[in-house]
Amino acid sequence: MCGATEGGLSLDGVNTKIEAIVQGQVTKSGEPVSTGYVRLLDRTGEFTAEVPVSATGHFRFFAGDGEWTLRTLVPGADPVDRKVEAATGSIAEVDIAV
Amino acid sequence: MSRENSLVTATWVEENLDNPKVVLIEVDEDTTAYDKGHIKGAIKLDWTTDLQDQVRRDFVNKAQFEALLSERGVANDDTVVLYGGNNNWFAAYAYWYFKLYGHQDVKLLDGGRKKWELDSRELVNDLPERAATTYTAQEQDTSIRAFRDETVAAIGVQNLVDVRSPDEYAGRLLAPAHLPQEQAQRAGHVPTSINVPWSKAANDDGTFKSDEELREIYGEAGLDDSKDTIALCRIGERSSHTWFVLKEILGHQNVKNYDGSWTEYGSLVGVPIALGDEPGEA
């Protein structure tokens, strides 16, 4: 799928033209994190969604247009916040090192 | 009910891993999570196949629920401890479901799978064997289940607590943001419903906040505890989490979960819908 993370989560069956996708990979010391969570917070900081990372550290959200914050929860690491701008019809790639 | 009667800690679960009268059951939104490792001795319930009728949109009936628990080796006098991912969303849904069919002794593992993982506690791949039982369920307790007509009738009368994220409540999103947004129903919320996202009741590690914090959250949001309450979300699982908080932890009377929730209400012809961040008028 064009624009998807190489080796990341499949977008088969998803109409990417109508979605504002935010996705990426969480790493620790250069290696993908296989146990952990990523939260999506809205522009006011309110929790919107949370996903467990995949075995390869990947995550994906279907957000709306605008600014969001990603927050990691990984065993043995402090949470890391990353701001991201999402837009319908595009995929925002965010790689996060914790 | 109270926190002490309805929640157990991870330490309590570890101390009871070999107790044959304690049945651990994992219920996840991601129905493959169990297969990647689970708490020792835990069995799995799949909310999409085990707990839902496969033709109509409804739950399995009493006889099907009895057959399911009998086959999985759950007895009427067992202590059922539910846990799952996503801050116990679907475990809370299963908890409500067990209560709906009258199971007496059911509890949630505080923090669920997430806290267990964040604590780096042991997960195993071995599948437990439990001897079949003869489980007897009760008729559905509809004092805890709301249907669409009573939800419409509750507008401006009862507490309606919409526990979705603010963007879903306002109509800017149609589904939680980890799911694709393409949906058939209209966006928005039931007029006069207040928005208290389920997540406000949980700490980052998935455990429930203290009774004092919870009372403050719902009090500040305008929940009138002299009135009956209906909780709703998109498909009834996040609202099970809030139903659990209001009914089982805080001990409110007459709290129902509307499992039809927004995917039903937002598809009804002719019902009122409010858009934006305010509750709107009756």
C-alpha cells in the first residue's frame, strides 16, 4: 500500500482517501518495542484512543483533521509525547524512540 | 457493591493462580491477544463469536450462555475474574454480561492486561484444561440493560452519560480513533447527554481512580445521583466500563448500560441528535 510503513501494519480494506491516518513505530535503544501502548490525545490533551503496539512496534490511528498528541507507555521507559498533524487522505508517519 | 467486592489486584490474582474455584477469563477487543500469551490458567472468551448472536444483533440467549460456560468449565459457584486489554473495556463488558445472566461472584482484575504487562508479570502460552460443568444462568436482569426506547424517553429526564471521546460526542469522529471512521450512522450525541469519557475514570496504567476522584469527576460533570442513569458509547463496551464505575465501585442505584449505543441510536429514523460540544436541549 502506497504510503504505508514498510513492514508495518496492513492497510488492506481501508479507504485511505477518507481517513486521517497517524501511524509509526516505537523503538527503544534502536530496537522495535514489542510490548507497550500508544495513546492518542486530542488538541485539549484529552484521551481519545489507545492501541497496543504490534510485535514489530507499529501502531496506527484513524484520527480527524488537526493536531494530536501521541503518548507512549512502555515497560521500563518514561512516557514520550509527540505532536502530530493529521489530515484526511494522508498518512502521518511518526517514529518514536523511548 | 463496592470496590472491595468487584475488583481484585494483580497481586491477589498471582496468589490465586492455582485456586481451582477461581476462573480467570481474558476478553479482549483484539481477540488474538490471548493467543500471544495470557495469565497462567486463564481461559478465553471471544466477544465477537462467544458473546454475540451470529445472525441477529443481540447477545447469545440464556441457553447458549449456559452451554458456553458449561463447555468452558465455569461453575455457578466459581469466582470469575475477568481481565483484558484496552483498559479492561471488553472485560468490563463481559463483567456486565455475567451480571446480566446472574453470575454471583464476578470480579475485574484492576488494570487488566495492560497493568499486568507494564508490571512485566508472567504471561504463558499453555492452554488450561477445565472439566465441563453444568452451568445454569438466570433470566436476563434488564434492570441493568437499557434499550433504545427507554434511551429516547430518558432525554431531559434521566442522566444520560455518553462516555465516548469528546470528538465522537461532538460529531467530529464517528468511531474511536483506533478504528476506521467509515460508518453508516449519523454523527453526534443524544440531546441532554453529558460527555464524561470513560478514560477519565482510569489511571494511565488502566487501574481505576480512587472513589474520591471518581465522585468528583462525575459530580463536576453534572451527574445527578438522585436520578436514574443510562450509560452509552458506540457499541456498549466502553459504557460497560463506566457502568462498572457508577454501579459497582460507587454503588449508584439504577444504572443501565445501553448496548445498542451510538451504532443503533445514530441509525434510528426521526430521533433527535445534538451536534457540538454542548449537551443540547430536550
